[in-house]
Amino acid sequence: MLGTGPNPEWTRRRMAAPKYRPNRIKLLLVAQSPPEDPARYFYFEGTGSTDPLFDAVCEVMFEGERVDKPAALKELKRRGVFVVELKPDAPRVDEKLAPYVPPFLINLETLGPEQIVLIGDEVHAAASRAIEKAGLPVVDVKVPDPAAGDVASFRNKFRQALVRGGLEKLIKPLPPSARAKS
């Protein structure tokens, strides 16, 4: 339900993401909501803080290389990649995503992304038409949510979305200084 009061985990996530927000967002990835485990989040730097979306995005963007999370986050920022959630306040349980679309669109315009990729069938169903109607650049590829378990399909569809959006140049290995130490 919308507006049920302050959420300390949401506040923590809101404080972590801006550090890695690019000045110019070339690619905005829109996920449905944060992971259920409050210790895991795309923009948390600590050990054990990765989530399936972070792992899958890095696997594609950095061509399968093992990554040091803070270095990978810095490199994603440098490349103009940013991740947001359609429902940012808490993990999604059973609620519909449609009520989150209007406030999301207001925030989306302030980000000014060059291309938008929606992650997950439900996000695509809830938001793609509204984003298109608002005249914003959404890539029309249904990219599955890697948290649902089909990471191979995510990789294929995410690559397809990057190519359709003219962003295939973003796929390249990490610079040597950012690679994970073995």
C-alpha cells in the first residue's frame, strides 16, 4: 500500500544510490522493487550485498568478468548506467505495480535518461505504455527479471535491448584497475 509511513531500509537505499548516479544517464534500468533481503541491494557496497540484478547486469556489461563491487559501481556510473525501482519503498509482496507508475513518471522525467530498459514482465506490462505515451525512450524488449531464476534468458534479452537501444558500446571488459582480485 502506498504511503504507509517511514521505512528505514528505503531511506538507506535512497542514501546509497545517488553516489553512483551518472550526470548523464545513457541507460536507465527499471526493476520492480528492491530485494526482500534488506542487506542486499544494487547500490550497497558491503560484502554479501549483491543481488541477482547486480550480478546479471555486471555479467553482461563486463563480459563475464568477476568484479569488485565498488569498482563495478563506479564503472557503471562512468558508462552512464543507473538502476531504479518502479516500487522503491519496499520489496513487493502482492500489490499491483500500476499505482506506482504515475509518481514514477514524474521522477523519470527529472532523470532524463537516453534509453530505458524495463526489467521483468510485470514492470513491462505496468509501465511501458505509459512511458511511451509520455514520449520517453523505452526500449521495447521484454527483459526478464534475473531474480526469477532464468539468468541465461536475462543475458540474451538484456544484450538484445542494449543493441536495439544503440548502447552495445557499453558492453566491454572492466579496466584492469577495476577487476576483482583472485
